[in-house]
Amino acid sequence: MINKKKKGGMAKRYANSYASRDSGSGSKGGVINYRNYDGEIKFFSLVEGKHRINIIPYVIKTKNHPLVKSGEAEIGEKDYVLDFYAHRGVGPVEKTVLCLKNTYGKPCPICEQAAALRKVGKEKEANALKPSRRVVYNIEDLKEPGVLKVFETSHYLFEKELIEEARDDDEGGFIDFADEEEGMEIKFRASKVTKNGMEFTEFKSFGFEDRDNPLDEKLLEDAISFDELLVVPTYEEAEKILYGDDEEDEDEDDEPKSKKSKKSKSRDDEDDEEDEDDEDDEPAPKKSSKKSKSNDEDDEDAKCGGNCEKCPHGHKFGTDCDDFDECDDCDLWPKCVKASK
């Protein structure tokens, strides 16, 4: 029975999530560097069917948290989710890069390049650079109580559905599901869906139930502060990834670079520029070549002695864990990330 519709707790955070629920799209981000975490991380493995979880709040520890950057939260406060945007397949080495514009409201060279491509009618190339919106949670899977797990997924498919169900349209406010003492268990159903030739996990039938007890103190202590693991590039670093300049270190004293930054900017610059769509002197789009990825099974066997897992989509297990659309909700993704370490 649901009886904990509150306006306190994390009400402001729920309201922010609800207000922005229609923004962005879903695709694996990969800008959280789990290798930097000092300890073992267990990932939530999704299977089809019904699930019951508790979301475990974490302490905000750095200025890299988007809400700290926007002035909506302070270091030391708690949040229940890390919500961010990322560009996939960027540059010659096809890296995943945090979107500075959509995550922090700062100039982003990748967004600027997408706008330049769109101006000359290259919609397909521009859309390939469109940032996707991701969310990551600390959770307790009630099929395995007392164990902290990381759940990274699509904002559109999960958080949007969750926060809409938590909204109380009659009384205002939200179900305070992440409250440490009086929060709620979250129920949902996961189903495999195929659309446009791609298989992904869809989340439906969200519901809330009273917890029997407050959240486990050990889970609260162990909750990962995801903002500490964010890989946040400067404007110049993102631009180098986009154009491949990060690989041109040896000869730069002998020959001037062919590609230069429009402006010298960092992620802390004031956001005082015109929108890229309004710029009349937008630079000509620069072609970002992409390396082909080998899917040769013999090469894979040579790497791991024939004993490693095989990617169900034909990519390199333990290497391409964030580089393709189908990585988004692949059941083997947690193992793939672990293997990449």
C-alpha cells in the first residue's frame, strides 16, 4: 500500500528529474571510469521478468556533479541518481566523451561540429554525434538483499518511466522512494523488445511498496559517489579527441597543426556565447574518420587462449564494451566491463 507521498526528502531532485524527463535519448555512455573505484563493483544483471529494488542514495563529493555545477546542490548533500549526457563514437578512435553542453551548459566542440554538419545538410553525420542521456544508480536487488550493485541504464527507458510514476498529480510532490528511513521499494518489469533491428530492454509496470525496514547502514556507507568517477574533459581535450589531435604529439614542434581551436575554452568558462545554430561563420565540417573494428574470432581466441566470453553481437568482448548501440542493454555488459579491466 502506497502511503508515503511526500514533498520533503529529495522532492526538489525528483521535480528536476520529472521536469527534464523528455530530454535526451538512451545509449550507453561509458564516461564513468569504474576502474578508478578502489574496490569491487558488482553490476545489476537484468533478466526478463519482474524486479524489486531499493535505490541507495550516495554523497555528492566533487564539483563535477552536474547539480553542483548548476548551483542546485552542494558537496556533501545526497543524490539518488547521476544523470549525464555523452557523445559516442567520437573521432578516429571512436571514444565516448561527456557532453559539456548538455551536462554542464558549457561550450562543447562536439555539439558545435554536429551543428556545422547540420548546416551543410549532413543530417546523418550530425545525428551520429548527438549526445545520449544516461543514468546510474546504487541499488539493492531484493533477490540478493544486502549487496550493493551498480545499475547504469537509459534515462528514457528507466528514469523517465520511474519519475512519471512517482509523480502525484493530485496532491503535488512525489513518492519519496529514495528516503533512507521511509522510502519505498520499487517494482518494475523488464522485457526484451526489438525495434529497427535492435534488441533492447524496456521497463514497464512501475510500482512502489513500503519497505519493511530502513535501508541497510552498510549499503549507505558503501554507496559509490559516481561524480568522483566521471571523466570530464576540457573543451580542448574534447576537441583533440574529435579531430584526432591527441595522437599528434611527436611532430607538433616541426610542423604547425592543421586544425586549431576556434577559441581557447575550458569547461569552467562562462556560457556567454551565441547558440551554434546562430553563428554565421561556422567552420566547415571536418571529417572524422573511423577505424574499422575487426570481429575476427581467431583474433579473440588468441587474446584469451580460447577461454573468454564471446560478444553476442560479434564485437570484441572486454574491449568494445561501450562502443555500439547494442551495448546499451546487453546482458553481458557487466562481464564485458569487468573483463576490460
